[in-house]
Amino acid sequence: MIDLSVAEVVDVLGARIMGDATSVGGLTFPSVSIDSRTIQRGECFVAFEGKRFNGHDFVEEALALTQERAEKAGVNVELIEADVEGWRENRSFDLIIDTGLMHTIHLEKIDAYRSVVMQNLKSGGDFVLSHWINLSSEMRVNLKSAEQIAEFFSPDLRTIECKPVEFGSAALTMGFYWMKKN
């Protein structure tokens, strides 16, 4: 298989690089995919204009797969599908995991997001966050450092551990945060 450079992918697609183009200079991909459900590690994902999808289109299938895997592993889980702004429970949880919401949420909803996490996490409970720390937009959350994440959730949460993981280059860095509610 031939690796494709970012420049080659951009040229073939007639696309443009958003942000700092120098940060992806040496990045190559073994292949390109247009289906986020089948993307493999290291592949370049390309979204085309046309029919639009979002996470809601795949939630039912994702929850079913998660339930199936939990049952196979002998783990008892309760899966909850809810909108971040309207999610309210009459109970709190020992663990809340966010694997992709915070870095895609619009700025006008970020305070509601934080409020929901705080209201639904038990005192002493754990909050695990995975957050693309290099994505930026005028309309989306733009917290790029562990310090900014910690400040956003303080004083209610304290950071236990933060681990940045690069996916191919510094341009694609995800931060994994483990926080505990005071």
C-alpha cells in the first residue's frame, strides 16, 4: 500500500488545510476513508458535502453494540442516551465518561455541559474526558491545554491525571483527563 501525504490528499480532493499547515507536514496516511463507522487507525477521514449525518444517526446501533459487549464481558452497565442540556437524573453517578462531546459542543452550550456533569457526578466520583486539544473554531470550545481544562472544571473537579496522545503528529493530539469531584 502506498502512503499518501497530507499534501497529496489535499491536492486530489481539491481541499484546503484549516489552521497551521506546517504542523501536518510529515504526516502520511495508508488510506483514505469516507465512512467514520469503518475508519481504521492511521487512516485519513474525509467528509464530503451532501447528505449530512451526525452522532444521532448512529446512537441506537452504538448502544446496542455496547450492551452486547458488556453482556459478553459479564459487566452490568446502564446506558443512557440524553441531550447534554436536558439530561437530569434524580440520582448521581460514580463515573461519567465523555469520549467526544466537549470538543464538539457549541460555546453557548458549554456552561450547561459543565452544569450537567457537576449535577450528575457523586461527590468523590470520577470524570473521564477525552478531548481533541488541537481542534479550534470560533463557535466551538477551544480549550487547548491541561491547565485550561483544569481551570474550566475547578473548583468542583481536581485533575488526577492528564495524558496527551498524538495520533500521527502534534496536529492530532487528544488529551485524556481523569478528574475527581471534590
